[in-house]
Amino acid sequence: MTIKIISLVSILTLSLLTSQKYAHSVPTKWERIESSMSELLDNGWQMTAHGTNRVAANSTAGAGFDIETFTFTLTKNGKHIICLIQDPRPPIANGAACRKLN
């Protein structure tokens, strides 16, 4: 059975690719970080914001389920990083997708 999962990142990417370009939109840096979120925190980055989202997903059989996605904003010396972790299962979460914002 093939299960299709729509992640928060996919939804955001799709909306950015299909939306109109507005006169006031300006490209924003969105650069991949090669460190884990744990490494970033160990190296002095501080968590300044966080949130949880539940994303509905459906299998081809029609059985719906939710996926929990956590977002974290990390800050250090005036720089900001956003990290997304999808459906974490302790003791080790799935890999965080972290991106530089400036």
C-alpha cells in the first residue's frame, strides 16, 4: 500500500511555487544547514520560538491520519534558523530540516 504524506514543508513549497508574485515580495535566504538541531543548540544557538502543527494525510485506502510537525526558531548573534521536525518519536526524532533565514 502506498501512503502519501503531505508534510508542512511540501505544502509551503507548493504554495510558494503556485502563488502569484506580488510587487512587495522579496526573495528571502533559505539555505540548508548541515548540522543537526542538537548540534546547533550545543554550539550556542538558543530556541526563541516553537510551534506544533497537525497535518492531515490520507492513504490510498482512504484511512486518514494526522502527522505532528514541530517548528523551532533558533537565534544566535542576530542570525536566525528555522527547524522543522516531522512526526518525532522519542528517544531520537526524525532528522530536523533546518534552514538559515539571514
